[in-house]
Amino acid sequence: MRRGGPSCGGGTNRLGPQSPPRPGLAEVNLRRHAVLVSDADLRELERRFRESGSVEDEAAWLSARVKAGELDEDKLHLAAHLGYEAAIGDVGPPTLLETDAEVFVAWADGLSRWGKHMAALQVLRERAWPEEPPHINSGGNPNHAYLRRAFQILGGSECVEVVRDELVRWALGYSDPVRERVEARQQEGSE
């Protein structure tokens, strides 16, 4: 399995062979724990992670959740694509992601594999334009134009963090930020 572009390793390029991609911590733990995981083991791994907060403990818990069927492996891959450290170890997203708008747009487009590219666009629209987003005449893909404009307004680092925070919590089953915002708006409307 290959995550990301050429900066992630693997394959060959004009400069010659590259090293194979390094598996993330959760992926290594998946291979190491090839046996079924009991509920007691899951709770112990969760407790250990909650107490320590360490990436390694979270990676062990995530991989056990996948083995137990509590977490879909594809959602773990989504968290890895988002650059979540417990899902990919210390590999992280390419540094250009936060400095090059076109790399960011391609990365956000890559979320379509999980059906989450529109969720990324929506959360960025809400952050960049708290009221109504302006009409952007791009002459091309309007979603790409909004992503580029959000990148300019918020900056690359914030764009990556906003998308990561929104989608990782959902993918790993920690919370559902979209549902929480909808419920908060409903509460505000009923007051």
C-alpha cells in the first residue's frame, strides 16, 4: 500500500530506486497482533492510551480496534492519509502540503477515495467564510478554486489542521464534529 506522492518513498523515479514506504505504527501493530483481541484487552489498551496519551499506545489501541472489528481498516487508512501520527508513525504528510496550494488541492482531492473531499471543502468554507462564501469564478473546477482561496486566507498549516481535526475524529470514532455542529445550531435555534 502506498500513501501519498513521491515524498513518501517507494517505487522508482528519474533519480533511481527509492526505499520502500515505511509502515505506520498502527500498521506494524496490525501485523504483530494477528490474533483476535478480547474486549478486556481492548479496554486495557484504551486505558493505557488515555493515561499516557502516547502515539505508540494510541497506535496499539487503534490496531487492536481494527482487529476486533470496532474500527474499519479503511478509516485507519484515511487517518494515515490525513497525516495522523498514530496511524502512520513519524512519516507524516509532505512538507509542501502546507506551503504549496496545488499540493494541498491534490491532497484534499485524494480524500475522494473515502468520499470525504466534500467534507473537507465544507469545513474549510465554514472556517474561511463564517458567513456566506463568495462566488469564485475560476474557469476550472470550482471546488479547487475554493480550496486554493481557503489556502490563501487561512494559510496552509491551518487548512491542513482544520481538515485533519475534522476528519480524523470522525474516522477513528472519537466524535462526529459535523453532527455536533448541527446539534449546536439546532439548540441555538430553539432558544
